[in-house]
Amino acid sequence: MPPVPPLRRRPSRVAAAIAVALGLAVVLGACIPLVDPPTSGRTFGRGPVDAVTEAASAHPKCAGLTSAELAAMMMVPTYPETGGPVPSPMTLGRSDTLAVWSLNRNLFAFSQTTGPYVAAYFTAGVGMWQFDSAGGWNLTAAGAIDSVSSARQAANTIAFRYCNPPSGVARDDVSLRRYSWGPWYGCSTSSGWNCEQLYQQLYENEALDTAVDDRVGRYGGMEQRTCDVAGLGSGLTCWYVDPARAQGSTGWRSGTYNPTNPNSFTPLPRPFYVVEVNGREYRYWLPADTGFDIGITGHKPVTANARTSLVWEASAPLCDRTAGRGQCGAAPRVAGTPWGPRSADPIGALDGVTARPDGSARVTGWAIDPDTSDPIDVHLYVDGVGAASVRAATDRPDVAAAVPGYGANHGYDTVIGVGVGTHEVCAYAINVGPFGTTNPLIGCRSVTVSGEPVGNLEAVTATAGGVRLSGWAIDADTTGPLDVHVYVDGAWGRSIVADRVRADVGAAYPRVGPNHGFDAVVATTSGARRACAYAINAGPNGATNPLLGCVTVTVDANPFGNFESAVATAGGVLVSGWGIDPDTNDASVQVTVDGGAPVTLATSALRDDVALAYPGRGSGHGFSATVPAAPGARQVCARLVNQGPGASVSMGCRTVTVTSGNPFGNFEAARRTAQGVQIIGWALDPDTVAPVTLHVYVGGAFAGSVPADRPRPDVQAFYPGYGPARGFDALVTSAPGAPICLFAINVGPGTENTLLGCAAP
């Protein structure tokens, strides 16, 4: 691609393509709220704001950049680029004058800047962000106008620049935002716009502070059509861009092109069509829109710079089939029909209506209108009430063979909600064109939806202490979760709520949604166990609780648990954890120190977390006790003692250093206050869990005792075996400058009272 001139010479253009090839740390986005009521004085279109928030939430982001911040950053340059209070998705740039860039001459039809065809102008900068073809963007004019595709590109560009600044850019948020907006003229020059101020107006504590104009949709006034184009194909998706139909601010439509003033506006294009085929963008100007005596086509590769790659043709071989405009010809595309005159009403059939367990029904059939080979709509009614409209456009070779001349794309196959019970479903083929007089009934079928629950027991596996079951269950009477009852060896096991997210179930049965999965453990004793699951009926329309399935698995007889911690404490080691034996509620743990005589501990302490993980076994499975140990490095091991079938299980070993001796601590601060001197710190004696006593000396004279019994969670984190009450915070009387010294008084085998420090506040 030829070099692009500096952006400072080309207002309202994004002229630098950025290849986002580096991996970014993903920060999951959430729904971005709007401030209600808005206070910024700014307004954004409904379709664009939805597209911006979706793109900002979905795009990968680096640490420090939230979805709401990215969304506000994306919105900022749209205001200076579109030049109005409500950014218009259809904005067609008017600043590519010859004074800015001589190659802009090639954007004029046939590269002629004067004459009758200048309004067939191939605008380069299009949309709210003015993505210019000089940047190599993979966007046609329609893609740049479409708020969804353009917002995704804006999110891509801004997030990449924010997260990957060059070494010369400061790392503070303001500098990073300024660099992120660099490709946009309105935010990178002294154009009168303060983009940081705009950002501060739009961003408010993880919300967007903007009013919303519901009149501005995703396409901003651009219309999707179906077109036939000679040489390209038929039934193509095309887009009709008429500046007169633009939604949002339309200041860009003002100003008249003056070929004698190259510093003024470029032409406002007459309405045109956009088609993308085989990697090329085509824009068509029909005489009916331009008033020209010829049709005009301009086309180029999508990612190429229009200024150097445009091909102009003096024809527009396009037929807008949706509106019946352009080179469509006078004769009908299907001149005759197997039933006689082309004025016949539609024909078709309702082939089948099949009940589904979520209260919906699958409806299939076909429909043709003799006036066209295009697909037509079929309207479906349930018990006389409109339920759905479906396009009869699926492939039906059998219909093509039976009704030649119209092609195969005339089938319909859809799912509609009907509810539990017996219902009548009817289908009507909708007439198109000026011929035909009715929308004929093409069939009715009766369908009965059962109220019985359905589901599937997908997996049953043995796990620690029981059987794990997973699957799903639904009932057409409710969109809420069902209960699933589990029996083991014919005896009651437990009830499970089937409320887990199962996207596959939601996709197969959209009427009830995805929250119908289950995955849970049922406590059992060891050995071969047969587990059966039943879906429990909900609502008035079912009569049974159907069996979802049964599976036999073998549960391990060995006990299981976790030796969670071993920490030094006064005179020993504080050990803790939990244990379960599948064959009893009275598991025990044996703890040894350096291989000595075991100490047996009961697993009876309450552990609600264990009860949640292993339902049906209660919560009394924890142990926490001090095991005596001499000072020094000690190896502490724990073993779960088996009862009944199975074998005892080692829970592992820990190396712990048990301390003894003199007290220690820290005299952290001495602060003079109006009431006296506040002394702060902590102390402990390794030979006791009781609070240490401190003796206070002021100016060398004993001034009293202070207990170290205040909560100090930070000290507890380092010395967990001694509890939290190891701090002191007291007032003493002292003359200014008199030294205050603290001694921790020894208890037990130590040899001295430790001086914690002195201070002279």
C-alpha cells in the first residue's frame, strides 16, 4: 500500500492500520450500565451505544482497562469525527479535498473533479469513526456504517494502542488515552475538541453517562436489500445508502461542493448501493437516484486505498429486488407457472407438527408464490393466535422436483412455543407482489405436548465417599429447575436441584432455557452401589416421575480427607484438617512426631465446608489439636485410621520447627499525645499461648506493667499457633525526651527478660 500522508493534513480520517497480533490479558466484560438520569449533556444513538458496549465487553483487555472505560474511550472520537451532538453511523466524510491530498482526485467519478457526475463520489472516510480505506481496514462503506462491525474495529484499535504504548508514552491513564486516540484527527490536533474532557463527561464509575436517542439504529438509516448484479450473481445482500435518510446529527450533509475552491467540501454523494463480492467493494449509482444519464460503478479491493485502486465504469448493472429498482427488466423473473397465469396466490403445505418436551413444537413445510422465485414468508398460528413468522427459504429438492421453475429454497423448518396440552397449529403462505388476492391457508395440524418431565442421566462415577451423578432434566410446565431424586440400592439417597447451566440443553430446548443441569455427589458406603435418578414432575400436567437411568459403580472403602496444616505453638504442634470414612461417621486420625507414639484425634469438629462438598454425611469431620513436641525441627505425620472394609490412608507429613526460650517481639512506636505517650507493638513467648507481660521503664525507673493481649492478625499470620492476641497499645506518663524502654517478661525455659527497645518521644 502506498504511503499515507500525515493525519494532520486530513481531517476526520483514520489513516493508520494497526495489526493486532499481540496477546492481551483477557478481562471478562459485563453488561455496561448507563447513568440514569444522564448528566453529561451528551447523547448517543440506541443502536450505536448497544454496539459499543457489546464490543467493549467482548474485546480482550489488558490489566487496568475495564469494559466501561474502553466503551467511553471508543465513544469519544465519534463526536469530533461526525461533528454533531448525536454521532451519525452514516456520516460520509466531506474533507478529502485536493488541497489535503492530490490523490483525492481519484475519488471523483472517472477522476473528473468537474462535470455532471461529481456527485458519484466514492467517499473514503465513512461512519462514526471515519474509517478511511487508506488505513487498510477490512471494512466496506456498509461495514463502516454498521455500528456493530465498526465498533468492533474501534475496540480493537483503541484497546491495542492503550495496552501496547511505545516507550516514549507515559504510563498514566491520561497519556495512554491520548495515545489511544492518536489515529483520530479530532483528538490528536488542536481542532477545538478536548477529548480527555469528553471522556470525563462520558465515563462515570464503571457506567456511561450519556442520553440515548432511540431513533438512531444500528445501521443509522442504511437499509439492507437483496440485489441481482450482472456478472456478480443474484440474490446478493446489498446496502442502500441515502444521505437523506441518515439518523443522528447530519451536519456533514451541509455545504456545497465548489470545484474552484479546493479547500472547501468534497461532494455529498447521491444515494448509492454497496455490495461486497470476492473481496471487492462495489458502489453503484443508479440514474433513478442521481438523475445522471448513465449508471456508474466504482469498485476496489476491500482493504485497498480507494485513491490508488478505484476502477470506474459507466454502468450500474444492479437490480434492487427488494424495492424493484434498477436494471430489473420489465418481464417477471418467473414468466409462467405450472398452474397457469402468474397472478395465482401462493401454494404450499404444512408437512408436519411434532411435539417437543419443552412445550414447543417443530413445524415443517414449504411455500411458493408463483410471482417470484424468491422465498416468501409463512405465518404460523396456534389455536387461532399468531405465534411466529418464518421465511420459507430452506433447501427442499423434493419441492424443486415437484414444482419445477422456482428452485429448491422454499422450505421452512422452525420451532414455536405451544405449551402443554393439545393444540391446533395452522400455516398461511403470505402473498407477495401486486398479484394474488389472499394469504391462503396451507394446512393445520393437531399436536399434543405431554406434561411429563424428561431428561438424561449422562454419567455416574465413583468418587471419594459416594457416587457422583450428572445429567439434565426439564418439564414443559415450567422454565424453573426440577428436583431430581436419587436412590442407592433401592434406598433414598438425596434430592438434587437441576439448576446448573447447560448451554446445549438451552440450545436444544430454548423455551425453558439453559439452567437445567445437575452434577452432585450422593454419599454411600463402600462397595458395588446401584444409583438411580428420577425427574420429579412439576405442575399439574404430568402423572409420573420418570426414571432417567440407573448405573452400578464400585465405591472405594478407604477413608479420605486432608491434613491441612501443622504449625508450631507453645510446647508442641497445632495440627488441623478433616477426614471421612465411607463406612462410619466416627473416623479418627493418628498423628506422630518424629515417628514416636501416635496421638489419636477424633474427626468431630464442625466443618460446614466439608458438609457442602460431601452432602449427606453431616458436618462433624474436622480435627484441630495440639500435639506435644520438644523444641527443634520435627516431622509431623498424619494417618486416617480405617474402620470396616478398606485400609488406613496416609495423609502426609509436615516439617515444623518448634521454638522455646526467651520472649521476643517489636516495640513499633512511641507517640506523644495530649493524654501521655502511646506505646505500640507486639510480643510473644514461645513457651506459652498466654499473653506476655511487658515491664515499662521511664527514665530508668519502673513505671508499670502492660499485657500484650490486643488483636494483631498480622502477627498471627506469621505465628499461627499462638493465636491473635499478641499486641499491645497503651498510654504511659513520660516527660519530653525521657527514654521509655520495654522488657518482655520470660515464662518457662527462657533465661532472660528481653529488651524490645527504647524510645524518647
